[in-house]
Amino acid sequence: MAELVRHPEELSPNVRREDVKKKEQEEKAPPGGQTAIQMGSDDADSGENKDKAQNQGKEAAASTDEDDAKPREEIRVHYYQGGYCFNAWTDAYDYPIKAAAGVSYIPPAVWRNWAGDDTTRFFPDGEAWHIRVNIRNTTGNTYAAPVLHMSYNDGAETTVRDYVAGPLEPGGSVDIDIPLAGLRIVNPGEEGYHARPMQLDVQGIDHELFNGHMNIDFIPKAQPHFGR
């Protein structure tokens, strides 16, 4: 059974993360390697956009080699919000993807209901406002000391947390849960598509990870419509 890790723990300074390059959203479609999801709705088209994004992720995941009867021996990481996997498309590759990224659009009709005011809004407590990081070990070796490092910039300051899981046995998996409740978005109504980036970095001892790095940009705007 997958273990659920919910408490951050302080680590020694020698546990460090590598920077993941921030991908800006300047009113253009997410570039290759990025997936977008709209959390909530303030128009009739948002559900259609969300369905398209989910279908793209499913199609990418389904494109793996069907002739490969045995699971690949690897330690692979997936990142979810509200049941949506930001990096499902990476399953089509048998080598680590170093720069996967995703975008979570939050329409004004959603964040205006959050606690705070138009200078600062706080993520609420709810099922949709969690990031779930799943780590699966299909190798023949134990994955020792998995650690998830989270860094989130709200537009004014950076919050850093570390989440620690126990050793991951061969064939095992673990979910690390990151509640967004209490984190904030500063000046959510400012002009333009200004991202509040969350960088996630999974580390361990003596193992190469597939998709150990992820950047999720939270943007307090409706997802732009293209080709209209």
C-alpha cells in the first residue's frame, strides 16, 4: 500500500535542490514540455479546455511501447493537482526529462472567493488545492532516503519546505502530499500573466530519478483562448 507523507521536516543544509528554469507565460500557448490546467471556471469554455489538457496527457501516456511486457526498471516521479497529472507525457520516454513544467490557471471568479483581499489572497483548504507527488520504484533495489524539496514564490517572498519519506522498497510507491492551504498569491489582479512558481525537486541516495524536477506556475488568470 502506498505510504502517505504529510509532514514537512527540517533537513541538514547539505540537502540542496537544483534550480529549475522558470518558463514565463506571456499570453502564448505553453511551449513543448509544459502542460496547463485551469482550476475552477468563470466561463463556459473552461471545462472544454480542461478536458483537452487531460486528454493530451492520456494520449501521451498511452504512446509508450506496448510490446514491452515488463515494466521498466526505474524510479519515476509524477506530479498531480486535482487528479490531473502535469507530466504524464513523459511516460513516453525511457530517459529522464530534466525540464518538465506545468501551468495551473486560477480564474478571478475562483480566487476572489478566497480569504484576503485584492492585495493578497490565500489558497483555501480543499481537495483541489493539493499537489500530490507520486514516486514509484520498479527497480530491484531499495530507494534510500527520498526527500522532496518544495520552493514557492508568492510574488513577494519564498516559502521553502522539505518532505521526507521512508526507504522505498523494490516495487513500492509513495505519495507525498503538499497542501497549498495557507500559501498566498500577492497582487492576484495585476495586469498580465504573472506566474507564482513552485519548484519541486526529489532527491535520494545513489539513484537516478526519472522526472525528479518539476516547475508549476500558478497564474491567477483564466486560461487564454487561442485561435478565436
